[in-house]
Amino acid sequence: MRTLYHYPLHPGCRAVRIAFAEKKLKLNTVLIDPWSPEPDFTALSAEAMPPVMTDLTATGPVTLAGTIAICEYADEGSSRNPLLPGERQDRAEIRRLCAWFEGRFDFDAGGLILSEKLGATRLGGTPEMATLKEGRAALAEHLDYMAWLLERRDGLAGPNFTLADIIAFSHLSCLDYLGEVPWRERKSVAEWYARIKSRPSVRPLLADRVPGLRPPAHYGNLDF
Amino acid sequence: MRTLYHYPLHPGCRAVRIAFAEKKLKLNTVLIDPWSPEPDFTALSAEAMPPVMTDLTATGPVTLAGTIAICEYADEGSSRNPLLPGERQDRAEIRRLCAWFEGRFDFDAGGLILSEKLGATRLGGTPEMATLKEGRAALAEHLDYMAWLLERRDGLAGPNFTLADIIAFSHLSCLDYLGEVPWRERKSVAEWYARIKSRPSVRPLLADRVPGLRPPAHYGNLDF
């Protein structure tokens, strides 16, 4: 009995859901409001923010927190569909990219846009335009870097589908829900994104809706 | 032939050096000035910041970046002295704590203090007092959290020495060099720190000096 406490437009929560689905491991979910979490939830872990997961192991109940920690736990839960395939240098490159998106991408770009737009919707008020502008400028640079990687390799971290794809996709898909990704100028990134969007592990996430925010028409379209 | 590009008071660089020493794997080092890195160095990886490592593998040369990615690469380099011991839930807790220090601790506390004080020394000028004050207040909270963990477990992530100890120690030791850790009020954290300080993997780091900054007398003292 494995339960993920999540928010649908949180990149890390999306990554955990995709990781468990790729590994064919069942995951129950409980919705958390990050702007007003229940004390029962915040008491679970010092992070006090999703993603947090509880599981029942052979030695007793455990609580896990942190996107990459939970995703690697999923990966180690079964040998099927490894999320960090290859040699140890390949895993180092996958982990470098995971840290890139969870750290730099989120700090410079994704986190600014998401917190401004989602916060304004949830709490009322209007997004701070200067912050949005800063986030959008950084997002353009990160997309250029992704395009550079994708044009040099047959995939983000190489030809295999990996945890780096899952985490990068999770960040971009939250921004895409908000119509914030300038796809037109980045064909290689759009093609990579469309390939991941049609994976069976991803499709259920695309049906999630957040009250007061409707995604653009292309968001759930698997052909784009 | 494995080379780490590093800066002595960068927590991630310290963690990589300790990880390789714990694994008994040889590591050459090249000093980088983060405020004025050479183009040869910034061309190595998109991170353009230490830690960056080059290695020669059976399939050719590789470049690695990112603290946790490189430390896990070290761990996978030999089965000796595992840095993520135990079951997969134990590894999840180790990885949660690694992400905690590399992310939240650095963002809230350590990074603010280090960048203000080291930047002021390296570039001239005086540290911004409001930023230092904010970092110190957050540091006190993080130390309280560490004390809470250490008092409930026989170690940070449990009784074994792990990558979580290495990364937490690396962050604290950079701050300790600057005399920024209020040890007196946190006996359990000070005892944990002193135990790690006397490991053979750590001692060489304590001899590093940064021009213009002299550490406090207790910094290199293994009995404290």
C-alpha cells in the first residue's frame, strides 16, 4: 500500500507518478493543496511539501520525500524498465540532468513562472510581471540548451528513455499546461516532448485539471 | 586518470573529494576560481561551475558534473565502503537528506553566507549584512533540525556512515572555516561533526587554505 501525496501541477509529483507507472508499480494518490496543506500532511516529513510518499515495507512503514529520492526508490523497486540504464557514466549523466531540472531549471525559470501563475490563481491577485518576464527569459535559454542536447544525441541523456526524460518532461508539462512553452521555435524539443506525451505512463496526467485554469487546446493533443 | 575541477570552500567539491577518498579511488584535482573561471573549464560542461570531473573509461573520456551525480559515480566505482548502504528505503532517506543539503540548506542558509563572505573577500567590498543575517537565522533552524535527527537516530540517516553525512559535513565545514557555525548550543551536531572530522578521508581537506581568510583555531582541531 503505497501512497503519494501530490499536487497535479507540481513537476516533482508528476515525475514520481510517471516513474511508478513506467515501473508498473501501483501508486495511490492523495491530493495536497501546497498553499494550505493539512497538519496531518506537514507532520509526515520535514519537507512539508509534496512529493511525499508512504509505503509499507517488509520491515515496517516508511515515509519518503524528495523527487529524485522517490524516483530512484521506484527504480530500485523492480528490475523491469530501468530508469537509469547503461554504465555508471551514463547514470552520472542522467543524474546530472535530473539535478539540472530539479535545481537550476526550477530556480531560474520553471519555479518562478509556476509559483507566480498558480499562486495568483489559488490565492487571488495577479502574477508579478517582472518575475514572469525573468522566468520566461531563462526558460528560453533552457529550451535552447535542451535543443542543443537533443540535436547532438538521439535523446536527452542518450538514446534510451530515462529518469532525465521523466523529470525534464514533468517540468515542461506543468509550464505547457499554462501555455508558457514557446514550442514553435524549438522543433527538436517539441518532437521529444510529443514522443514522451504519448507514453502510456504519461497520458493519465494529461487529464488532470486545476480549478480556475484551463490548459491550451494543444496540451492534451498527442499529435502535437 | 580522473580529474576533479574544484574550489576548496565549495561544499559540493568537498563532498566529491571525501566520497572518492572513502571509496579508496584516486582523484587528481585542479583548482578553479569560481569568480573568474578559465574558458577551458567553462567549456567542459553546461554547469560551468565546480564540481566538474573528467574520467577515462573503457569506452572513452567522459565529463561529469553535479555533486550528487559525481558522488554516486564514485560509489558505483567500487563495492568497497558503500556510501548508500542498506535497503532501498534506506537509500531513499540518504538521497532525501543529500537533496535537502544540496537544495534547501544551500538555498536558505549556507549558500547565502558563503557567497557573501567569499565574494567579499575575493572581489573586495563588504558582505551584505541583511543577507548574512537571513542566512544565519536559517542556519540556526537547519542545525536544530539536524540535532532533532541525530537525537532520534544513531547518526544522520541511521547508524551507518553514508553519503548524507558526507554532503551535510561538506556544507557545514565550509561554514565552520568562516567561523559561522554556532556549535555551543548544539552538542549532538558538534559531536557528529567531530566524529566525521577525524576520518582519514576528511583530514586532507582541513589543511586547505583560501587566500585572505584564516579559519578559527578550532577548525582543524580533531578533538573539537
